[in-house]
Amino acid sequence: MPRVAIENLKLIEINVLINLIGKDLEAIRYALADSPYSKQISGVSPEVLDYSFLESALMQNYADTFQKLVKFSSGNIKKLLVALSKKFEIANIKAIIRAVKAQIDVNEALQNIFPLGSFDVDRCRAILETAESVEDVIVALSDFEYGKVLKHVVAKNEGITDLTLLEVALDKFVYREISNNIEKLTGVDEKIAKDLLEIELDTVNVKAILKGKALAVNAEVLKEYLMPTGFFTEAILNEVMGIDDVKSMMEHLSLIVESAHPVYKKIFTKLLKESEAPLSRLEAILEKAPLEMSLHQLREHSRYYQIGFLLAFIKLKWAEVKNLRCIVKGSERKIPPSQVQKLLTMPDDWQPSQSIRRSS
Amino acid sequence: MADEKLDVHPTRLELLRLKRRKALAEGIADILQKDLETLIVALIEHAQRVHSIRTSLKESLSAAYSLFIESEMLSGTKKVSEIALSVEPLDFDVEVNTTAGVLGIDFPDFQLAKKEADTTKPRFNLSDTPIQLEESASKSAESLKFIVRLAESTAIIREMLEIIALKRRQINRIRFKIIPQIDVTIRYVELILEEIERQDSIRVRVLQRKRKERVVK
């Protein structure tokens, strides 16, 4: 990938982002018009300015940035990026399945389509217009790899009993695809990409276990919802599922991560410290883990260009888009700035309280 | 408006009957007044209960709403609405019965008949949905309990208000219609009886005078 292409990719300064909290939608639109989001934001008319237009503009910007990265990449890196974009393809397939299940109007359902990947609005419209049931959607997808995955789930469960099982199967499939593409990389690139994927998988699995435990989900059923494993092997996850309270669970995992990457140690020490906190807080800490790993990789390998730059940028960009969406929604619903700030995914070394005081 | 007297014979027996009817009417009015007071006390208690249920409902719905907003902030409005529309809805019904309440009056009894949740599988995708959405859904389900209790108390209050209005009408009818009518009739009968008594005494005096005159002759 050309160095100049990477250098053109920019993120918003965290303090600028924080200053947007509590501002009205017009002020946010105005601020974003002078940022990497200017092209997409310029398409939002001030007369029709609302949350959904801003959300669409933010998502469009992420999709455009991602496509630019894919365009400038080559070889195995390009293949990895394409595999990563499949996350958004399956998000669109999930949206189609849910829309068909809920019998939502086609045009309304198309608003939920993420503009990235091969499942664009036209392809999704074609499926939505012809499919009358989830089975029809699966038939329409039979020419794609996703159709085979979904058919396998239907055959295994003797019908469609639960949409979440179809969704989980798609998630697992994409993570396996990403993992396969990472294996094609070599040297430091492979190690960095593997570290980033592993921490993502581990956080997803730990989050699922915490939620499953809180909802008293049967352990055997809970296993179905786990993604392919990362640093935490299947045996470790099974052990964790057998532990009743969150504190003991975190103590156990903290001991295991002693030998893991330093970011794991940092995250699980924090989780152990806050093990009495509500589940949403633990989820927020886990959500930060891939971001922390991305920043760590950037600092660790800053002397030369490698896959870490790209993957960290994608991760940070997604976190930024999600944070902006959170700020816009908070502004629309007049949520107090302190509450909005709590929901943002920010790196730990940034001091939020100081900036929020400045902005308010 | 002057009270109309009852159509009775102005006799001593009727006067006694009227006085007995008046005492009975006053007794009934007193009993009804006590019932009314009991009902008002029960009504106040129910109104206080409604206030506390409404506060709990407001807290529960506010918590559900803010958790829902948080989930929208984390996952986006489109995704949350898409998930909400496709998830299996909660299966519940309200059973309506009656139960003996204050003064033995039948009051409505609402019971939330909720189908036992299937704990073997989660309602939402564990790896793709923020916990806030799950918490919001369970808070909303919890609110149903308060909504049913609030509906029950509101129905009881409505029933009590109807009974209170009925009792008040009965008391008013006795105090301001029946008793004044009896009073007027009693006064009328008494007047007639007094008049008869006066005529009798004049007649007696006339007879006595005539007898004396006959003796003198």
C-alpha cells in the first residue's frame, strides 16, 4: 500500500471529539464539515438534519475509507481486508433475515443496509423483494458461501427455530475466514494481525459468557454462541463457564493472562478490580481491549510500515464512528454529557474528566 | 322546596309508626355514613398505593428507556430497531377475577399470566447485542407487573368511587328527602291530633256546661 495513501487517512483528535458532546446536531454537522467526514457530511442538508442522516453519513464515510484501503492494497493484505469487510456483509445478511422475519417494508429494511461489501443495496433489494420467509432468503443466498453456512445450521437444527443461531453461524464463518487470511501473512504482519484478531475473539467470547451467566443460559447452549477461540482456548472457556461468580471468573482469567500479551494483563487486571461493577461496565472495558491492542501495536512497531497500521486504523476508525454515532444520538435525545462520555470507547491513557470539564 | 307529606291517616298509631320509621331511617343513615367513611379510608389507602405503584412503574420504565437509549447509542438506532422487530415477542395475558374487598364488596383482581421464559437460550444474540438492550427488555418486562397492578388498583378505585357515590346518594335521600318527609308528616299528624284533642275538649266543656244548666233547671 502506498505510504502516501496511508498518510492521507486521518482520525479526529480525541479532544475535538469530546468537545462535540452536548452540542446540538447543527453544531456537530458544522464541526464534522471540517473533518475527514466533510465529503459525506456535505450531502446532509441542514433543513433535513436529524440523527439518521448523520448516522448514514458516518457509516458512508467508514465504508468509503475501508474501500479506499482495499483499493490501495494488494496480495494477502487485500485478501485480509476483503475478509474483514465480510463482517459488514454478514451484518447486511442479518438485516435482511431480520427484516423478512419482521415483515418490514423493503424500503425501510434497505435503510439498515451498510454500504460496504458485495451485498449492496441493489442485491439486498432483489433478495428482499422476492423472499417471503427466512427459508427463501437462504435459498436466494445458495450461490454464496453464506447460503451454505445457513443451510448447514437449518439442517443441524431441523428447521429455523431461532434467528440467533443463524447469526452466530455467520459470525463464526467470518471470523474463520479472517483467521485463514491471517495465516497467509508472514513474519511480523502475521503476528500483529493474529494478536489483534485473538484479543477481539477473546473479548467477544468473554462478553458472551458474562452475558450468558447473567441471563442463566444453559452452559451447553452458551457454547453454541462462542466464536472461534483466540488466546483463551476452548478448555479455558469451558472452565470459566463452570465458575459461578464474576470475581472468581476474573481471578481465574487474570492468572491465565500472566503469560499473555501485556494488553491482556492490563485489561483483566482492570476487570478484576471492577468485577463488582454492572455488566455494562465490564462490557465497556472489554470493548476497549482491541482498541488498546491496536494502539499498543502502533507504538511497538512504529519504525516501519506493516499490517498493524492498517488494522489499527480500521479499528480506531470504527471506534471513532461508533463514538460519533453515540455523541449524535446523545445530542438528539438530550442525554447529559457525563452519561454520553461514559459510553464512549476511549483509550485508557486519555483523561476524560479534564476534557469534559473544558467542553462543558 | 317544601317537603311533601306522606299520604297517611292522621292517627296516633300512624304517628307511632312514623316516629319508628324516622328512627329507623336515622339508623340506616348512620350505618351508611359509617360505610362511607370506611370506603373513603380504603379509597385513600388505594390512592396512596396507586401513587407508590406509579412511582415504581415510572422508575422501572425510565430505567428501561435509558438503557434502551444507551443500547441505541452503542449499536445505532437502525440495528436496535431491526433486532427489536425480529426478536420473539413476550407472551403474556391478564387474568381478570374478583376478590372480596372492604365491606365484602367484590373488587377486580388482575393477575399477569406470563409464559415462563425459556432460560435455555438467550433472546438476543450474545455476541452482537449490547447488554443494555437485554437489560432494557427485562426492565420493560418487569414494568408489566406494575402496569397490571396499577390497572387493578385503578379499577378498584373506580369501583369504590361508584359505590361511594351510591352510598352518598342513599344518605342524602334519607337525610334530605325521607327524614324531612317523615318530619313533615309527623308534624301534620300531630297538628291534626292536637286539633282533634282541642275539639274534643271544647265538646266536653260544652257538654259539661249543658249538663250543669240542666241540673240548675
